Amino acid sequence: MAPQLLFDLSAHDLDKVLYDATHIESYNPHRGAMRLLDAIVWEDIDKNTHAIGYKDIRDDEFWVPGHIPGRPIFPGVLMIEAAAQFASYVTMRKYEKQMKIEFIGFAGVDNVKFRGQVTPGDRLYLLIDGFNMKPRRAICRAQGVVNGNLVFEATITGMPM
């Protein structure tokens, strides 16, 4: 039995952009081909530390020619990186009023499961649940969803650097 999604996606307008890439870049240092988060569509940072964002998978990305030529598949490691970037963003937003954090570094990943493929043309929705948030260490559950199907899940740990 597949696990349940962290949030009921039907309860949110997934096409309404709350924050765009420019806003995300004001928190995360990732730029160019390594910025793997395009928009935030919902967040509840103060109360529950929950958020939904997305990455549009394009056919002109750097990995397309070489990651399964003729049948490009978005690399799992980039799915995890996208989730880590989103977890970093959520942590920075949560603690921005309490302390100055310049960067949240990727400190660990656990419980990773890949459950589907992601290909150019897909919109990869990322769901973040910051279930163990502290200023010096944040642990988030992350899931990736394409066309309503869970494609990966992981637990991401980050810490200020």
C-alpha cells in the first residue's frame, strides 16, 4: 500500500503562484541550472511548517541529453536536491524573524523511496512537512507528486552553515 500524501492537494489551488523564483532566490542561493524550485503555491510556515511548491521539468535542462538518451528521466538525486532546496527555504522563512541565517546546508537524507518517473513536460509538485524544526537543525518530510501520483519521498535534514 502506497503511503498517503502529506497534504490533500485538492484543498489547494496548485496553479496560483504565491511566490515566484525571484522571491525564492531571496532566501536560497541556488541560481541557474541548480535552482530546482520554480514557485511556491501554498505555505503555512508559522503554525505547521507546511508548504507546497513545484519545479517544471523542461526538455532543455542540462541532464536531458545524457540521463537515458532518447528517454530522459529526471535524476532521483535532483529530486532530492529540489526537496532539500525547498526544505531550506521553509526553514529560512520560519526562523527569519528570530535569527539571521545565511544558508541552510544539506545535512542528511533518510528513508528515500522512488515510486515513479519524472520526465520533461511534467510539473513536479513538492510537499514539505517540517515536523522537527529547530533553529540549529531542521528535519522535514518531503514528497514529490506528478499528475496526482507520488513519485518520491524522503526525510531531509538541514542545518545553518
